[in-house]
Amino acid sequence: MVERASRTTQAQRAMRELLGGRQLIVVSNREPYAHRRGRRGLEVESPVGGLVAALDPVLQATGGVWVAWGSGEADFEVVDAHDCIRVPPEAPSYALRRVRLTSDEVEQYYRGYANQSLWPLFHLAVDKARFVRRNWTGYQTVNRHFADATLSMVSGDAVVWIHDYHLALCPLYLRQDRPDLFLSHFWHIPWPAWDVFRICPQSAELIEGLLANDLLGFHLRRHADNFLDCAEREMGAEVSREEGLVEYHGRYTRVQAFPISIDQDRWERTAESQECERWMARLRHRFRLADRSIGVGVDRLDYSKGIPERLRAIEVLFQQAPGVRGRFVFIQKSEPSRTRIKAYRDLQSHVEAEIERINAFYGTETWQPVVYIPRPLPPAGMAALYRMADVCLVTSLQDGMNLVAKEFIASQVDGRGVLVLSELAGAADEAPWSLTINPFDSESVAETLQRALRMPPAERRERMQHMRGHLQQHDIYHWMEQHFRAAARLLATRTATRSVFTDMEEIRQQVTARDHLAVLVDFDGTLAPISDPPDDANPPPLARAVLARLARRPRCLVAVISDRALDDLRQRVGLPGVTYVGSHGFEIAGPGWGSERRQAAEVRALIAACSQRLRSRLRDVQGATVEDRGLTTTVHHRMVQRDQVETIRQAVLEEVGRVPPGKLAIRRGKTMLEIRPAIDWDKGQAALWLLEHVLGKDWRRRCAVLYAGDDRTDEDAFLAFADDGVTVKVGASPYPTAARYAVSNVAELHALLEAIWAWVQPPVVPR
Ligand code: GDG
């Protein structure tokens, strides 16, 4: 329990720090607590979803506000005159502001526009999408209600975090009233390509609404890219794909991917509990599972989850492999969802009829092939299903992420289950250790199921171990921290960047204020002019000279930080006394303590071994190339025949599989697979590590810092020193920068370094 508490506390602390005293307001359609009239009088219900589980403790710590539709039938019996109630009921610590909606509004905004226009269109179920003017009007009205409710709760400086496709217009309405608010929005479903999106008659209005945000998050980079495309084509907005930035009417929106996750720790503990074991025994007995292999599917009953397609594949399995009959039971856990919409009612009857048909046709006296559980199960019951499963089958036809896949991984404490995962679900991008399928191809899904059922225990365990390692590092708290860090970075860009030369006196005071001085500079574009080819880049003699003088001064730490490899960097600068930070901070060597970070050395060795083995394994695959860059290795398959790509993928998985879990990650590109260290590390973190390593934990008290850089990767360092460093952006910025000062070019930076030298050089002592 200790570990769990500390994970939550850690996240709470990080969030509080990143908010920097600002008020946090979360806005979502669903509320974290609903009041209902039950048998025992008023009852409070909390939805089981991951978002509430993650954000509730944060709001409890920061004491913010949650704005949501008051959907419980007794919700407005318990609120105050402002429609607010303090929650959680047992220890009130933040305000829940409930939005009142009439039944017509719910019909038009929620059931109508959100769930019968946007949801189907964005999940490529174009034939199910209906666009009714009345629903659109209702959507606008309700988005205004949400904006008004939010505005009524703002006090001072606030960070507003809006959720999902129900509230696309809310940011615009907020912005119109309060241009100064920091608005962030997370979109939980996919964003389709422009050709699909433009089917929506209100496409321009939706984009305009979302471009009022400062930060817009999607699960995946490709969803973010689709949005950027739409913003460019639909609105003629200025888009930088590389930076993930849109400029529209003089405002910037950063568009970024943040793959959502689950409270891994909570699921794991539930799965390990005795209550879960009791549930496993109960389910085994109740459904006569005996020692049969078990398959599990868990979904809201939604057409995007591919449940009929899944049942079809199971039937094909029984036909393809008659030996499986009697020995395999598939459990489908699905609570009906959105039942007031016809498409959902039709789906429900269809799924029920299919299950009945399969059971009648294939079942025997003693064996029911498919078990359907529509009634609610408590968390321990859900964890029991996941834990006892030999296979979890996720067949989404389109899915933003899919949390079920992650819940299964977290609950697999015995490591015996196999995840069979649709490549059309966002989760597939993060789970190279699953068996991926195309849910539209029932034959091959059935074959994959067979493969999963036959998979040797050692391979199952190994695959599961890798997936669990990844999930441990990428849980819901990691997701939130990433989000808040991005927000903090953007908030820092709001302070206007000033030219160095108008503020020389202020800078002088800052760099001379402490005993020690750290001069940290990026290489390409900062110390050395950008050159093409990059191989020609070298610092001009004057820049080298001033850096050398600074490096010789006592109590002055001079470091050059770059994405170049350490040796390359050292060679180009070639000055003694300078610390070199290469590969974005993975490798660091300083005078007198010249050693790279242990982690980097270890990873480098692992990657080198992987590359070597891959080279020899892929020797006969025509067109495959392995490019070893030291800390990353890329296997290119652009020139490889299609039927050979799977061989390459398998080889990469196996080779990375030899490495202890949690050390290396695989990134899948369109025509390549990249193997890289599974660690979050950037120039900011590297610089902080360096200062602490050289000067000790209390370095902030003892050392003034100047950090200069010219590109996006330097923004992390600008943020790291936002409060008390002199941060200098070199060159014009195509995006808002977190640096406090700017110089126009490399030469101006050198002039600044000369000025600093003049301020800090030891006075000449007369003889
Ligand atoms: C949207 C996006 C994205 C399902 N059936 C039952 C049940 N569940 C729980 C699961 C899981 C949750 O519902 C479903 O989460 P998903 O992520 O799979 O799907 P959506 O509801 O469509 O969520 C999705 C997500 O937002 C987060 O951003 O991943 O892509 O579509 O937690 O356990 N829970 C219980 N009984 C059920 O029958 N108790």
C-alpha cells in the first residue's frame, strides 16, 4: 500500500508544482460523483473510469474545481445556490460545479450531436453519422452552458483542462470572455483524416473552437497530425508539423500526443487481492470453466469495439480447429451503453442473438462456448476476469487508445495471458509484444487465437513481462505529468521574451549574483553557426576563445550540450576544462570526472549488441538496413518486400526481448523500427543532473545559470531554468519560446559571452 500511496502523492506534488499556484479547473461531460436515489435513500456513485480515478486525487490535492453535467437524478437536491457541492463526500476538498441541462438539451447535445454525429464520424462509421441542425444548435447551447459555468468558478489565474469531443466549442466561448486563461483540451477519441472530417457540415466551427486552446492533446501522433492537416486545409491556418504548432488569428495552439494510460498500480493490487481470488473461484464455478482455456473480451457495447467481428472470428476458430471445441470458453463482459440510441440497441440485440446462435450450434451438455456477462462486476470481479484469462481479445474497428488492453496487462500478475490486440486501436502502438490483428480479417484473427492458445508458457511470460515493464513506466500519472509539463512549458512562454541588449544590466546582476556561474550552451545554431552539411559545423575562433577563458575561470562551469554524439562534440569544440553533454544528455563527460552516465553506457552496449545480432539475422532480407547511431538503432524496411516486413518485425521483437524489460523501447515508424532507450531524458533534465552532480543538491543557492540554445530541444532547458536562470534563445523563433531573453544570431550570443567574461573575470591584482 505504501508504494501506491507514494505514487499518488508523488503525482500530487508534481502537479502542484507544475501548476505554480494557479487554480486548476477540470471540465468534462461526465461528473466524478453523481447523487442518486437508491433503496437506502440518497446514494453517491462514482464512475469506474480511469480519468476520474486519476484526476480526483489531483483535485483533492490542489483543491480546484470540476465542472460537469449534473446527470444524477438527485444531483440538484444537494447543491448550493451556485450549483456546487464539495466532494469527495467523505472528505470534501474540491468543488464540483454541476451544469444543469434540460432533457431536450441532453437529447440534442449528448445523444444527438456528440454521439450520433461526432462519435460515428470520428470512428469511421460514416453510415451511422447523422447531422441534424437542431442537434448542432443544442451542442452550441450546452457548450455555452459549460463555458458560463466554468467562468463563474474562475478566480484569478487558472489552468482549465477540458475533456473530449462533447466540448469542442467550449474553449472558444471561454477565450472570448477571458483571453488570458490557459486552456488545455484532451481529445479522447481518434481524429480522422481530412477527407473524412470534411463530411461534417460544422467542420470549420469545430476546428475554430479547438484552436482557442493553448494546448490540444491526442492519444497518438497520427491523430495530432490529422488535426494539423485539417486546421491547415479547413482554416488556412499556419501549421508547423515538426513543432506540432498551429498559428491562427495571431494565436498559437500546441498540438501534441499524450497516450493515456491506467492506474497500473491499483489494478495490479486488486488483481493480487484475496477478493480477486475469490472472484476467480466464483466465476470458474458459475460458468463451469473447470480447466478450460479462457478468452476474455471487455467493452462498452459499442459498434466501434468490433464485437460481432470478434464473435465471427471465434466461430471461425471452432471451424478451423475443431479440437478447440469443448476446451475453450470465451467470456464477453459488456455493459449496455447509450441504449437510447437505436444503433446501440440494434447492436445489443445482434450481439445477444449471435451468442445464442453460436452456443446453440456448437455448445454441448457440458460446454457453453461463449459466456455473456452484461451485469456490473466490482473492480475485483473485473480483475479476476483479466487475471484468469489465457487470452484477452481486443478487436476495435477504431479506438483512440483502448484501456481494456492496459487493464489486462496490469492484472496479469501471473504472466500467463496473451494479448491479442487490434492494430486499429491506439494501444497497439505501445504494445509491440502483443499479437496484433486486423479485426476485419476473421480468418487471420482465428489463426492468431490458435497461436495464442498454443503459445508456450515461457514465451507468454516473456511477452507479458515486457508489456508490464512498459506499463509500469507509462501509467496514468505519467500521462498527467507529461500533460502538465507541456502546459507549464507553454505558460512559461507567456512571459514576453526580451532582447538581451535592452536588459544588459539585469543580466549582469543575475550572472554575478552567486559564487558560482554555469554557462551552458547548445552547439549547432548557438555556439557554431548552422551549416550544411552539418559535418562542417565549427565554432568561430572568437567564440572558442571566450569559452576557453570562461572555462579556465575558477568556480565557472562551462558545458556544451547537443544532440551530437559525445565524441563528435568533444572533437569539434576541443577545449580543455569544458564539460560535454552529448546525445541530448544521455552521455556526459566533464574535466576531472570524465565519465558518461552509467545508464547511457549500459544502454549503448545493449543497443550495440542488438544491432549486431539484427545485422546478421537480416543479412538475407533484401533491402533491410540496420543503422546503428550509438544510442538508437533504426531498422529500415522501405525497400523490403511486403511479405518480409513481418520477418523483420519479429526479429526486432525477439532481439529486444533478450534485453531485460524496461531498458529498451521500440518505436514503429511507417517504414522503420527504431530501438531506443526506454527513459525520458531531455536537455533540461541533463543540465539539472549536471549541476547537481558537480555542485551538489543545493546548487541553486550557490550558482547562477546562463543557458543559450536555438531549437525546440532547448525549450526543456529554458523551462528548467525559467524561475532563476538567464535563458537565451538564439535566432528568430517560429514558435513561442520559454526563454526569457533573445539574441538574433550566433555572433550576438558571442558578444553576450564576451560581456559576461568582462563582468566575471577576476580583477587584475596590481603587483
Ligand atoms: C474512450 C475512448 C480511450 C467496459 N465494459 C465494462 C467496463 N468497462 C470499462 C473498462 C475500461 C472502460 O470501461 C473502457 O475504456 P476504453 O478505453 O476501452 O473505451 P471507451 O469507453 O470507448 O473510452 C478510448 C478512452 O476514452 C480513454 O481516453 O482509451 O479509445 O473510446 O476501463 O474496464 N467496466 C465494467 N463492466 C463492464 O462491462 N465494470
